[in-house]
Amino acid sequence: MAEEELESQGISPEVRSCVEATSACYTACTETLTYSLDVGADLSEPQHLRLLIDCCEVCQTAQNILLRASELSMMLAAVCVEACEKVADHCRQLDASDEQLAACAEVCDHTADCCRQLAI
């Protein structure tokens, strides 16, 4: 879609950036969930898996609400910031040298930054 058409639908460039970030974060967290289950050990602990699943669901819901220009967008963006920050912190705590966890943390940080701009 052309940028003008997106804006006429209530989708600003900032919202579009956040939609793209939440989509990337959903993918990164889902891949990390699969990786964590395959690797096992500390990566399959329930807290870690729950955080990844929660972040996936929050990102997917945020993306849908943002695309609809819902009145709840700003509140859900704030929840998305919290979920992404928790996953990023937890991935780094588990093993900052693990490439998959580091990549997930980076995507989560970016998504939190995008959503933070909308939540303000």
C-alpha cells in the first residue's frame, strides 16, 4: 500500500514501524521458543517458556489492534513494551553468549523501543 493510503486508514509511519517490529518480535520469540525446547536444560524452564509465549501473544494482539487503529492501541503498546523488555532481560540472563537468545533479545529491544514511542 502507498504511504498516503496507509495514513488515510489511520496508520502513520510510526504505527507501521511498530506493526513491523511486533511481527518480527513474534517470529523471533516463536523461533526462540522452538530452539529452547530443542536445546533443553535451562532454556526449557517454565518461566522462560511462559515469557516467550506471552510475548508472542502480546505482539500478535498489538499488531492486530494497531492495524485496526483501535482506541486500545496505546495501552496495548505499553503492555508490549513490558513483555518485550522481560524477554530481552531474561534471554540475556540465561546466556548472553547464545546467538539465538542474543538475537531474540535484540529484536525484543527494538520492538519495545517502537512500542514505547506509541505508548507515550
